Amino acid sequence: MQSSYQYHFGGNNPIFGGGVDWGNSGGAGGSFSIGNLVQEVGAHEKNASCVKEYAYTEDKNFRFRPSMEDTYFARDKVNGDPFLGVFGVFDGHGGRQVADHCAERVPEEMRKEIAKCSGDLSYALEQIDNELRLIDADNTGSTACVVVVRQEMGNRVLYIANLGDTRAVLSKNGIAERMSYDHRATDPAEVERVRNGGGIVLDNRVGGSLAITRAFGDHSLKKDGVIAKPYIKKHILRSTDKYLVVASDGVWDTLEDQDAVNYCKEEFNTKEIAQAIVKGAIDKGSKDNTSCLVLKFNTSPF
């Protein structure tokens, strides 16, 4: 596992550095069916700039959840750069106010950090967590998975930063590769970190109450080891990298990484793929809010 908790944009390092249009669904062919999908919120950009195409969809899963606590953002051509985009998916708990705040603030803070050329991705996210003290986020919080797509020294590069168990999975010629890290209180490394810092893990929950170990908000549990320092991964895009799926744990509770990638078929657009992943998770028994963002990369040489 490669991980780091402080990355800077730009520099001389060669490897680091929305529209809404639903259109018509109903792709034909492939190994799965698209249809009879109820969409509460969705976005589909068929002619994006930083990527070829992207779409987001979500489902409250009303049979099990009375409210929707997942949300997202998508920003293309950030700072006027046609190669630069920032995307994020958030899964709130104890209410959605933290998720909503982050969906509003993260793209702006990322924009400012990227403009600095030596901006600190981890610092930007931790600063937003500090802001949440002003809105009483003691007992409410959110996961996050933030994606930056940009060009550096002739390479198309992904940065992926996550807190909690909102996950990003890359399709490399149809093979799934996980790009994030699930921060759960069942993970031995996270349990060790929490306990070494004086925190408590009871019944696979931090402080006996929270199933994830890193999150925005949850300030009453910071003393118990919940932090907002993200796992960050960098990846140079190759011609074999076709799609990135970013989804809340409502999807991953019932779908394996490869299951999600199997829905990423060339004959379907990203809207249809995102719909199919959400529907597939619910059909397999997910009892949580489900949300999914799909990015399709340009396959032409970079």
C-alpha cells in the first residue's frame, strides 16, 4: 500500500505535481440491463473537458433510509484550465450538514491550493475540518473521496484523497484497481493508530460509536482518534485506464470492486453506468444511501 499524508501540486516532480443533461437512457446490448431506475438527483456531462465524460447518480434507498445524506460536487475547467477538474463524493452521518458544507467548500479550497502550484492537498482538507467547529459538528460528520484530474509535464495525473470508506476504483482495461483506502475501525492499522494515540475502539467502533476512523466533523471523537488527515494516492493515467468509479459505502456494502468495474462498458454512457451500479447495489441488498460518480477518461494519447 502506497500512502502519504502530505502532497503538493506542481514543482519539478514529473509524477506529482457541469453541466446537467440527463438526455435519454436505455443503452442496448452488454451483460446487464438499464431501465426502471428512479433517480432523485443526477448530473451528466457528455462533453467534459478534463475527462471525456462524467455522471453522478444517487438513490436514498427509501425502504431503509428516511433521508438522504450522500452528496457530491463536480467542477470542470477549474481556474480556466481545460485539463483540470475536481470531483468529490461525501457520505454524511448524524445528518447531512457536514456533507453539504464540504461539498460547497472543498472545490473552492482545492481551486485555491492548486493555483498556488505548491498547494498542500492534505492541508486544504484539514482546514475545512477546522471550519466545521463553527457549525457544531461534534456529533455529525462525513466521509469524503476527492479526485483531482490535471496535466503535469505532459502527463495526465490523478490525485485521490479520501477520509472514511467512500471508495475510488479504477478500471484498467476492465480490471479493478482500488485507488483509496477504507478507514474503518475494523482495519488493524487504523485500530493501532487510534489506540496508540490514546483512543478507544469498542465493538469495532471508535469510542464505541463511529464505524470509521477518519472523517470530516465528529469533533467530539477527535480525542478518541478520529482525524481528518486523508489517505492520498497519485496515479499517472495510461491509455489502459478507462474509468474511475467513486461511490459511497452503500454501494460497496454489496458490490465488490470488480463488480462495479464490470458495469463499465463502452456501449453505455457514464450516466447509464452510474445508474446500473447504484441499482445493482440496491438489488443485492444494500440498506444504505447509495451514490456513485463515474469518470470516463480520454482514450486518445495524452
